[in-house]
Amino acid sequence: MSRWDPDAKGRLGQAARELFVEQGFDRTTVADIAARAGLTERTFFRHFVDKREVLFAGDRLAEQLTASVAGAPAGERPLEIVTRAIEEACDLITRDAQWSRRRAGIVAEHPELRERELAKMGLLASALSTGLRERGVDAATAELSAEAAVLAFRLAYERWASDAEAQRLAPLVRVVLAELRDVTG
Amino acid sequence: MSRWDPDAKGRLGQAARELFVEQGFDRTTVADIAARAGLTERTFFRHFVDKREVLFAGDRLAEQLTASVAGAPAGERPLEIVTRAIEEACDLITRDAQWSRRRAGIVAEHPELRERELAKMGLLASALSTGLRERGVDAATAELSAEAAVLAFRLAYERWASDAEAQRLAPLVRVVLAELRDVTG
């Protein structure tokens, strides 16, 4: 249990996710998480502010989206660029489908987690918008394209999580975008 | 200073807004607010959880939006119904333009207030979506129309607040919706 255990954060996150699935988010304490990971509570608090942060850490989503936007081919429509970036992220997010669904349920049940989730979505939209502007897209188009894609992602994720039959999340993003086009068009 | 002073909440809110404008949000304490209103801190905490709550209370926006949607003429497009509801709310929100701009600045500067603002927008979207469904609009159209209108409101409010020349907020909502149509169309 080295102070500098390089994988401590990963082990704590994995232990927390297992416990959230097994016994629920509310009944899981930081002491439980640390014990499952074979680490101390003190180590937990070196990596996370609280147990809620486990739900919002680890996937480095904003960096991935930014890299994807930067690497898109020239000449593509801004909405297409950000939608593609989000589709790529979807498969990463739902790699562990059971956990992703459970996570969505935990977030939906706790108002303060819903708030944080919306704040995270806001950060993702900012990252996508900045990425588009760095490609020379005008500010309004960049902002609206990014917000539309993130809105589609948020609603698609909610639908996917509440539908046990749904296979992949990514195609639902385009479904929601088509609905958005229909209602605004 | 009656315990049941019927206007205590209004006076505390007014005092807080004045102080936030005069000396800034961070430098204003609950003690300052209570003193300005001629009330006690204890009374403040009977009406507000903390000074941040003053920024998010008082306008009963969700109820107003719901009433507006319920009262819309039959046969209108869902997006038009929710956009009209938001336009009506805009004039109420910006009644005190100096305060509304300052409020937007305070929110923008504090990450935890930005989070709460996004959460409030989520509640407004839910209220609008529920209102549309109660008129018989299908769930997907109701959700997307409500989310599109609230997104337009949020971005319009940011633009209005950062542009001292902007007169009215309401027309900017339609400008943003047109941009959203352009990027998704």
C-alpha cells in the first residue's frame, strides 16, 4: 500500500463502482470503498473529494472530444464534426454497459448528482465549441453546434440507460438530433 | 420585526440584490443582508438556505411557464408554444436590467453557481415538457421542443447580459433558435 501506488485511483474507482452496483450508492461508504481496494480512506481522499466524484471522474471525456474535433477532416460541417466526436466517446462511455446504466440511475435519483451531471455536460459543450472555433468556425455556429450535439448526447444517454433492450448508445445520438431538427425546422 | 413579517423574504431579497450590486457577491455576508433589510440573520435563514439562494429564488419562473403553456391557443406548434412562454418570461426576468446583468456576471464567475443555473434550466425544461405533454404532445416532441427553447433562452440570456447595448432579451431567443435551426438543418 505505497503512498505512490500508481494505480490507486483506478483501483479505488473500480472498487467504488462494484460496491455501488452490489449494495447501492447511498449505502456505500468511503471506508467500504477503501477496504475493497485494499487502501486507506486517506488514500481515497487524496484522489477524490468524495464518493460522488467517482461518478464523474476517470473518462477524460473533454480531452478526448477535443482531440477528436482537432483531428476531423477539413471541410466537414461543424455539427457533423462534434457529432462524430460524441459518437466515438459513446462507445468508450458504455464499454461497461451494466455500470453505465447503473450510474445513470444513481445520477437520476440524486438531485445534486443531476446538477453535477448537467455541469459536466456544460463543460463538454464548452470543450467542443472551443475545438470548433480553433478550426476557424464562427463563434455562434460553434456554440450552437456544440450545444445541440451535447443536448442530443444527454437525452440519448437517458433513453439508452432506461431501455434495457437498447444495444448501442451512439446511434441514438443521431436519432435525437433528427428529432431536434424536426421540432426546430 | 415580526416573526411573521409577510414581506420579510421580499425585503431580504431586495437588500441582498442591492448589496451584491454595490459591494459584490463575495464581499456581502448574510449579516450585511439582514442588517440592510432591518431583520435578523435568523429570519434570513428561515427564507433562504444561503446567500446564493437569493440568486435563484423569487421569480416563480417554472409556474409561470407552465401556466403560459397551458393557456396557449389550440393548434399551435409545440416549439412555438414554449418559445412564446419563454418570451413572456424574459420581460419579467429583465424587469430590472441592471440587476439581471449583474446577476449573470455573478453566476458566470462562480462555478458552483453556474452548476445551479444549469440545474434550474433543467427544471424549466422539465416544466415546459410536462406542460406540452399535458396538451397531448408526444413525449419526444415535447422533450426536444422544451430543451431547444430553454437552450435558446440560456444562450440568449448570456449574450444579452454581456452586451450592454442589447435592449430586450426576448427577441434574442428567436435569434438563437434560428441559429439552432441553421446548424441542425
